[in-house]
Amino acid sequence: MNKGMLTVGIIILAVIALALINFITGFSNGSELDYYLVKETTEAAMEDALDMEFYSENYLYRMDKEKFVESFLRRFADSVDRTRTYKVAFYAINEVPPKVSVKVDSQTSLSFSGETANISTNYDAILEADYKNDIYAKAEFNK
């Protein structure tokens, strides 16, 4: 009887260890995947939202806020994992120079006693460029 209970105890301990490893792996992989998804989506949406007409007139990059938000949400919705719940928040969107701060909270599908694990991802992006035709520098130089 003693050896039988020891075997059952070892099996139960192994099942608990495997469940814990599965949870930790899913949490860490989910965090990494969320980060790269937010990064790639933000950069692509910023490029979509650039106002090239404004650039051709003023030689400055300008991003349209509404176009950025629309493009980001469309791209993000196409790429997310359908088993988790996401909450997207935009904290700072500057048009000139193009800068955004995005926070994405996601809840994993795994829960313990009604509590789900939350993964929070913050990403700040600034669109930088070398201005070859700086109109302000030209105006100073020509004086």
C-alpha cells in the first residue's frame, strides 16, 4: 500500500508540474508575441498614416492621427490570437514629428478561481528620418 500511494503521489506531482510549466511557457511566449505584434503593427500603421502631400510642401513628416488609429486597429484585429481578450489604449499621438505610445493589455484564456493572467505591453515609437531638404536651415543660410 505504501508503494502504491507513493506512485500516485509522484504522478499527481508530475501532472501539477506539467500544468505549471505549461502556464509559465504560455505566459512568457504570449508576452513576447504581443510585443512583436504591437511593434510591427505600430510601425506599419505609422507608415500608412504619413501625409505625403504635407511632406512635399514642407519637407516635414506628418502623421494623421485618425488614419493611424484606424490602420492600427485594422491590422491588429487581423493578426491577434482569437483565444485571448485584448484592450488597446493610445496614450500619446503626435502628428509632427510622428510619435505614438500604445498600450495593449491581453488576458490569457487560462484562469485560476476566476482570475485571469494579464499581459501588459507598452510600446513607444518615433518615426525618424534624415531631412535632406530642411526649409528652416535654408532660410537661416540665405539671410
